[in-house]
Amino acid sequence: MGEQRKIKVLVCKPGLDGHDRGAKVIARALRDAGMEVIYTGLHQTPDMIVQTVLQEDPDAVMLSMLSGAHKALCPVIMDKLKEKEIDDVLVSVGGIIPDEDKPFLEEIGLKGFYGPGTELKTIVEFVKNNLKR
Amino acid sequence: MTEIDESKTLKPTKTERREKFTNLSDIEIKRLYTPEDIKDFNYDIDLGSPGKFPFTRGAYPNMYRGRLWTMRQFAGFGTAAQTNTRYKFLLDHGTTGLSVAFSLHTIYGYQADDDEALGEVGKEGVSIDTLKDMETLFSGIDLSKISTSMTINAPAAILLAMYIVAAEKQGHSPDKLRGTIQNDILKEYIAQKSWVFPPEPSMRLIIDTIEYCAKNVPQWYTISISGYHIREAGSTAVQELAFTLADGFAYVEAAMKRGLDVDDFAPRLSFFFNSHNNFFEEVCKYRAARRIWAKRLKNKYGAKKSESMRLRFHTQTAGVSLSAQEPENNIARVTIQGLAAVLGGTQSLHTNSFDEALCLPTEKAVKIALRTQQIIAHESGAADTVDPLAGSYYVEWLTNKMEEEAEVYFERIEALGGVIPAIKANFFQKEIANASYKYQREVEARDRIIVGVNDVQVREPCATPLLKIDEDVAREQIENLQRLREQRSNEKVQAKLEALKEAAKGTENLMPYIMDAIREYASIGEVMAALKDIFGVYREDSIF
């Protein structure tokens, strides 16, 4: 990517979970850190997310999930991204992600897993240091 | 506005820990309060006796000396049968009211086998698709003896209908039923985000339930006007107070517009507030809420009955205050929050379990949370006299201050044309997003200390045993639903749904039509789909 181009991040709320305080705070922190941030809003199905990724071509996709649906929804999202041959985008999930679910999520290509109490600068650094392009 | 001045971070002055002390509403707190701070204070006008206008000191004359608050623990997960077992556990351990947490798909009015329900069935609450599930949920529990609160909004009329019919099948008429449906759609657009229909038809459904219950289910609380979620979404205490009461005013105005007499429905409105960590701020918030509501109902809406002016509320301790780090510390937080609710005069209380920043609560954690309430009730002495903090210079000053700041918000909302136009202009959403970002920045700058999170932090692996929801729950729920579809009369279901749609096009009260469909075992998804055909669905702007 060109040196001047801003890092572009898509912050997503998959599923029916309406807990969007964390997603919105993170979206703002990433924007304040100089990134271009798109927030999908609530209730995104895997197809809607993949569609937005195709349209917006972000460098990173940050999923925020607090409802416990991550084990069901994340694999679907990752499969659909793969189907579209999107493999150079950092995909992370955070929210309420129990430790024991992390190996599985890591195996399907997700990173991050930041939960309540994480400092915003940790997340900003994470995005900067884990981009795939 | 969101910039934090690093030089101010915890900088001690010569004699004090910091230059400026503020509460969570950003109200500056002085070193000392004296009679000067409440010099216009008039006992009869500002406080009055407990149980009397303006109810500042409490909703009832003898408060907890008569009857303790209802210890109502919010619970629900998995299938109706699993949650029924948890309810029986809670009842055996002294809980005095039930409170149903529904699965997300139920909250949005989807059935378990809809695509949108993927991954959600039974995860955050109990999965309810049809009357059959409601019957199972309360199997062996006498619905004429217990009071039940149901946290449900967009499809509230449908779940209420299921409850009434389930009780009928137990042999109890609707006038025997006691409980609450949350039924507060305005705060969904503002904060909790589980709306379905646009605001106007949603308001119609709510007024339909108010009207129906006033005639048929007179002991039922028809709305729980909720600040809880507004606060959880990141608002300040003042915003929670102001936005919640503004919603309350909007419901009163809508019901009066329908032609209902304010004294016929206002006594059945109830409130639901959060209790966060700043003890005095929370106590004063409840006291101010009672006073504002009483004055408004009497002076603006012309209520005549004392019960119409009397604000009653449920409290839940702040989920958002729970830390995932060192989770046992949450037991101490919940104790302080629970005590604030009691000293603020709550009518019922849910204390959160210490493990809820990690998962749905385990049985052990639920038991500690309930025990916390019992300790406050029986050991602390806080319940032995009414409103013991009254007369404190600080408490009365802060109660006045919170009322004043809420009034400023009421004027701003009025200037935008009222609550619904303000929602559509994203007013509340922006105010809350700003407050929550500011708070997070303050925590990160260590202007606010969260013990074990940004202070005295010890990194240790999480050793809390977690409650996990079996992935089989979704399969079982879907199988039950499909079996039911084979057993019921699908023709009758279709006929009742068509009748409902026709009625929805007009202005008739929809409750009887919904109940007819429910009796034939129409699913929540089917009833919602019928209403969506007529009402449409709402989409919000995605602002942050």
C-alpha cells in the first residue's frame, strides 16, 4: 500500500447482539488514531459483512460479539470470505470470547480476542502490527 | 471535547488527591457541603413524607419496614425446560419474583429455525417460539402466586399474550396475574437496539397493551420504562435519569392521546434503573426521579390519584461495571450498587453475578448475588428506617442538582420536537456515544480508577468456571418447533394471522387478535411476520 494511504478498518456487529458500546468506542479510537473507519451498524449477517468487505476493501475487519454466537457465526464469515478469495485482510473478533474458544477461532484465521477492560491503545497497536498488506 | 489533558492525570495538589473531583455525570463534587448548599430547601415541598407527594423520600410510608423489596434475579438460558429448572432452584433459595431473560432470537421476534437465529438460540436467554414453550417455562409454578417480569420489547404484546393464555390453561383468569412486561420500545431505539417496527406502529402496540391490561389484567405493569440499557450503552447517570423520564412522558402523552384517562393507566407504569459504582450519585438519581415524575404527572398531565404520581422502580446493578479481570472483585462492587438501590428506595432488585463479564452466571455466582441482597436486607440495617440519607447536605444538594440537569435535557428534547423526532435525529445516540467515549478515555488516562483493571493490576489466568450453553439446544428447540407445526392446525393459524393483519391496517386494539393466533400455537416469528407486512421495519443510521 502507498505510504500516504490511511489504514482502512471495518468495524462490524454480526448477529442479533445489540451491545454496541464497545464497537463504537473502538471505532472512534481507531479513527482518532488516524485510520479510516467504517462502522456497519447492528444486525449484520455473514453475507452482509462479506458484501461490505467486497465493496469497501478494508485492511482490517473487526468483529464485535458479546452474545456467545461467535462459535457459530465466525466460521461462516471466514468461509464466505475465503469463497470470495479474500485472504489479505486482518480479521479479528473481540467482545466476550472465553479463553477456551480462542484456539478454535485462531485455527480458522481470527486474531485479537480483546475483551472488557482492554486499553484502546492496545487495540490500535494490534491493528497496526497485524495487517496482512 | 474528547481530548484528555495529560497534565491533569491524578496530579495531587498539596493537600488533596486530585485537583477536581467529579462523579460519573461529570458533576463537580465539592470538598464539603453545608447548610449554604441547600439554603432554599423546604422539607414539605422538596421532600414530603414518604409515600406522599412528591415522593422524594420513597414510594410508600413505611418502605422496607413493611415488606422488603422483591429479590428478583433475571434468569433464562437454553430451552424452556432448562430455565424452568433454574427458576425452581431460585424459588427454593428464597427468590420472591421471577424475571425472564429471553434468547436474542425471541427478543427480535424470530423463530429458532430462522436464518437470523443462527448461533443465538438459548445463548443469552431462554428460547421461546410458541405458547408450548411458555407452558413448559412455567410448568409446576403457580402463575396466580408468583409475579413475573419479562424483559421483552418489540414482540412484548405477543409474549404477554402467551403468558395470559398459559395462565388460562393453568386455570387462572387474567385478573389474578401479577408481573411486568418491559414493553419500552423508545429505549430500544435509543440504546438497546432490539427494535423491529418503526417507532409509530411500535407505540401503537404499546398503547394497545396498556389499554388491554387496564381492562383485563389490572394488576399487570404494562411498561417498565427503562434507563438500565441507556446506562449500559454508556450514558451518564444524569442522561439515564433524563432520557428515561422523557420516554415516560412520551408514553403518558401517547396514551392520553388515545383517549385514556391518565389515572386509569399511570399507576401501572413502572421504571427500571441501573445502579453503578458512584454510591451517592445513584441514591440521588432515584430520589430525583421520584420527585420529577410526581411533579410532572400532577402539574402537566393533571393526574388526580396519588398512585399515578408515585414512581416505582426495579433496579439492576450495572453489568457494564463488572470487570473480567479479577472477577471476584465484582462481588464488592455489586454490594455497593445494591445498597445504593436500597437506600434509593427500589421496589425490586437484581444483583448481578460476579462472573457476568465472562459468561452467563453459574449457579454458584447467582447464589452469591442473591445472598448479597439478603445480607443487605437482614444484616446491614439499611432497611430498618425510611430514606436514612435524607437531610444530608450533600445528598439533598446532589438530588437537586440532578433534577436541574435533567430539566435541561427535557428542554433540549422538547426543542427537537419530542422523543421520537430526537431519536430520528440521533440526538440520544450521539449524547450516549460521546459520554461513553469520554468515560473510556478517562479510565485509560487513569483519571478514574477501576480496581484490578487500571490500578493494582495482577495478571492471572481466568480460573472462574464458566456456564456453557450446549450447542444441542438449538437443535432441540428447532425439532420441538417443527414437531409442533405438524401437530397444530396450520389452517387455523393462517386464518388468525390474516385476521390480525386486517386489524393491523385499521386502528383496533390488536391484543385480542394476537391472543387468538397464540391460542392456535402460531409462533412468534409468524405473528411478527404478519405485523411486519403491515408495519414495515425500522433501520437506524450507523453513527459512532
